[in-house]
Amino acid sequence: MPGYFNAEDLQAVRERSRIEDVVGAVLTLRPGGGGALVGLCPFHDEKTPSFRVTPSRGFYYCFGCGEGGDVIRFVERNQNVSFVEAVEYLAGRIGLQMRYTDLENRSEPGLRIRVLEANRLAEEFFARALTSPEAIVGRQFLAARGFDQQAAAQFGIGYAPSDGHALRDYLRKMDVADETMVKAGLVRENGWDFFQSRLLWPIRDAGRSTLGFGARKIFDNDRIPAKYLNTPETAVYKKSNVLYGLDLARANIAKKNQAVIVEGYTDVMAAHLAGVDTAVASCGTAFGEDHARLLQRLLGSADVRAGEVIFTFDGDAAGQAAALKVFNLESSFTTQTYVAVEPSGLDPCDLRIKQGDAALRELVGRRVPLYRFVMENVLSGFDLERSDGRLQALRAAAPLMSSIRDASLVDGYLRELAQLLGMDINEVRREVGDQRKRRRNPPAPEPAPDAPALVEVSSLPVPNARDPRLEPQRGTLRLMLRAPEIFSADWNQLTAAHFSHPAYRAVAEQIFSAEPAGRTSPAWPHLLIGDGTDVLVARLIVELSVEPLLRDPSPEYAAEYTTQLLLAELSGRIEQLKSRLQRTNPVSDKPGYDQMFQQLVGLESKRKQLRARIG
Ligand SMILES: [Zn+2]
């Protein structure tokens, strides 16, 4: 949106928002060579990292799905907000007040920004209310679970007053529109506060923005019977995509390559206070595929099987069912999944109260692989002392084995099963194979191929990056974007016509039409991407700006590429002219023929010169 923000401010946002920090809040980045950082792409599903961030250039680019751009673009795509909102968000992060050049048309900040701001104010309000006289039951509840005032502050715990309009009245005073409060899920359509007389936990994203709240009943006469109540789905709160404690655990998850999943808010608190600082919990819903993906990106290891995801389940039937459910998640996730079961049946919060911090750390230390836990559970219903009991157990466990999607893992599991049963591995293998055939079990659907996440479409054809015939065009653009200073002021006399591929030509046009002063600006390639830039053109600008150069940039390097393009264009013109000459009658149209012939001689000699230049 050119001319909308003050240009200096916009530049400051780009320069001061470290792209590795902004992206790093969403996924874990590891050194990827050449000064770049790599991680698992947040825009498409993948198991090996093809998402690259180049901090020195301020760009990100995914070699899997082609999504790429600068830090503003990343926020736009990741938070699904407009350009203006993304800039406002980044400015807020670095404490910059944006100046607008077009105050007349200044629109209201977008819904997402307004909702986050309302949540922030609400969180402050609730936290203050926790110290009010009426919140004593809430404070007692916390104290009984081993949480003092300091812990309450650390986790941002609050209290929703019983008044019914207290939050609405406060937010009105803070200039929050009624409509925004409703959209944030803080106030109901009928004007009543959504949360009343409850203890509240703010649920934040990895970047510490508060997305919503989890609320626990503390009074017997609560009008809502449910023990837990969560913010309804809003523009920012999607229950399948939030994890409580992520703001605190995020950095530790990356560092330790481990995440611990517990069940409740107080369990997360207990875990962190006991030193298990990678603990998170799903909020008001079972742990699902989206949560798994979210964690996998944060673990972000080059080898996804290296990271550990540890579930703490109750040893009871519900816990076993929950474990089975996790087992049915994607198998690559299952292989790195462990289960920590407390034999006494205490949840982490109670365990800490009764046995102390060390007991909680030991619980996590006692983890066993999830598949073994599940298998042992299945087998425990049979008498393995008897041969018919062993056979029945094998038949019960076989479907589990045949449901494993990753064929490379099956053999190891079969071996383990044979050991648990005390049976011959071949017998086990035969039974599992038979069952698979008998049930004609259609294999589980393959995970969707890494699908491009580009939603917007370009009318331009996508050039094949490995096409050697297009390399002179691609290489020239790469140099123009990476090192404009090695070209002459008139871009070595190149014009858009020297680029035959429509997409490359469009990129070239973008470069040639840029203000000359922009070439020396630190924001150089960024300046070429505006709000109206074709999505493919923008993508190519980013892609080419981060592609490695084969040599150090120099005017000679630029000349080599330039000459190839000039030559190609010249050869095209020569061919055309020759063809016209052939169709021209040298007798009846002597003047025309002679003129063309002269032209041809001129072009041929120019071509000779050019060829001599590149030897
Ligand atoms: Zn991608």
C-alpha cells in the first residue's frame, strides 16, 4: 500500500523487525548453512525442513511450496491479516507508532488486531480482579494447589467478577467497541460478560499474544455447570490450534527438543514450577493432528524422529483410551511419542503437592515409547501363560500392527510384540500378514502430498528453475536483485525484451521501472514488492534474492550474463531478418532487399563483437 504509511516508518519496521525472531516465534529455526536458517514450513505439511530464512536479506522462502517474502508478508500469511494489519502488528512489537500519510482514508485496525488488544486489556483487568475481596475463593483454590501469588502472576491468572457487566464496563471505558468485545468472545451478544465468577488462565500463542481464556468453576452455584469453560472460537482463538503454556515452553521445547503434554492448566503450572519447562496442554479439547503439527514445527529437528513428545496419561481407562487416540495420529508423530504414567494415578499437579518437584521430574524421566504402552495395554487382557491366551492376544494386537502407516517401523514393532508374547517372530509376522489380507484392509490414506499453499494465483506461467535454456535470464535477474551495483546505470543496456519468459520479463520490468535511487537502498529487493505485485513476480523476486551465487559478484560476472542475453536477443533478430530476406525478391524489391541485407551485416558484426567478449 504505497503512500499509506510514512515511508521512513515502513522502512524502520522492515529493518528493526528481525525476521528470524518473528518467524522463530512460530517455528524452530536451525542453522542451515550459508547464513540461512531452516525449519519446517508453517504453510504446508512437510517432514524435512525446506523453509529457509535469510536474516541478512530479511527474506523467507519455502522450497517446498514456494511461499516466500519479507517479514511483513510472513505476518500477513501466518496470521492471515492484511498488509496494513501486519505492519501495525510489527510496529507494535518494536514499539513504533506508525505515521500515516493518508489520514483521510485511515481505516480502523483489522479485526484480529482489535481482538488481541481487547484480550490484552481483559487479561489485565482479570489479573487485577484476582486481588479483590470477592476473589478469595479463587486465591484459596490456587493456594490449595501449591500456587502462591508469584506463581499466579507468572502465569497471568485472573478472576472474572460475578457482577456480569464488570468487564464490559471496563472495556467501554478503554474505548473498546461493543462489537469487538463480542467478536473476542469476552462479552455475549446479550451484553453479559462471557466469564463470570470464575478463575481464568490466559491462553497465549508462542509470541505471547493472548488468544483467549480457559475458565474454571470455583463456586457451587455457578449458573454454568461445566467445570471448564473456554473462549468460543474467534478470529484468533481456534481450540484445535492452541496449547496452554506454549508462550512459556516454546523456547525450551526448541532447546531440549522435547515437549511434555499434560492435561490441565494447573498441571502445566505445576510442571513448569517443578522444572519441567517444556509442558503444555490442549485447551478444552483432545490433543489432535493440528496440535501435533504445531509441536512438530517447534521441535523442528532435521530428523523429526529425534524429538520427543511425552504424554502424561492417567493409568486409568480414560488415559489408555487417550493414548490409543494419539496412537492413531500420524505415524511419524507416533514414533517420537512417549508416555509417562504415574502408577499412583495422581495428575502432575497433585503429584507435586504430595511428593514434591522431584517426583514430577521423575515421572517424565520414566517415559516409555507410546507403541509399547499401547501394546502392553492390549496384551494385559490375556493370560499369556497359556498358548491359546497368547494366540488370542496376538490376534488382538495384530490390527494395531497393521494400522501402522510407516512400513519401515513395522518390523521393529513385530519384534517387540513377539518378545512381549514370548512367541516366535515369524509366527507373529504370519498372523499379522494373514489378518491384513483377511480383512482386505485398505491401506490408510497416504498423507496428502506436500501441496502448495499459494492461495492467490498468477496469470503468468511458472518458469522451470532448472531449465538450462532459461538460466541466462534467471541468472541475470539473480544478480540484479542480489548485487545491483555491478551493473551500469542503464542496467548494461538490457531491456525487458531481452527476457523471453513472461514471468522473468515481468520481474525485469519491475526492476527496470524502480526508482534509480532504490538500487543503493538497503531495502533494494524489498522495494520491488508492493501490495499490488503479482504473486508469482513477488515470489520470484524473493526466490532469486536468496538463491546462492556461484561466484562473488563483480562487473565481469554481470557482463557475462548480460552478454548472453544480448546475444540471444540479437540471434533472434538475425533469424527473423534472414527469414524475411528469403521471402523478399532481390530483383523486384531491390531497395528493400539491400536495406535488409545491410542491417543483417550490421547485426552479424555486432554479434561477432559480443561473442568475442565472452570468448
Ligand atoms: Zn512450504
